[in-house]
Amino acid sequence: MLAQVLFIASLPSIFCVGCATFLAYKQRPQWVWFAGLSVLAGFGAIAVLQMVQLWRLAGH
């Protein structure tokens, strides 16, 4: 359960990193935007995990 919550919360960040990697491989300048979005999505994941109070799931 804990691993699933962590994975789902970080999924947007993982997706943005994958898009940035693909665009950098194709040598397109838009990869910088996706790299920035992955950082923002990571902060969003931290906020979501604090909202669902992940520490309660870790104790059970």
C-alpha cells in the first residue's frame, strides 16, 4: 500500500522526466520545459503525500 501511494504520487514527475529525456534525445529545445515541470511535479507529489498524511500509512 505504501509503495503504491508513493508511486502514484510521483507518477507525473516520472512522466515529465521521461518526456524530457525523449526530447533531449531527439535534440529538441522543449526538453527544458519538461525538466522544469518534473521538478514542479515532484514538489506537488510531496504536497500530496503530506495531504494524505503518509506517516499514518507507514505506521500500520
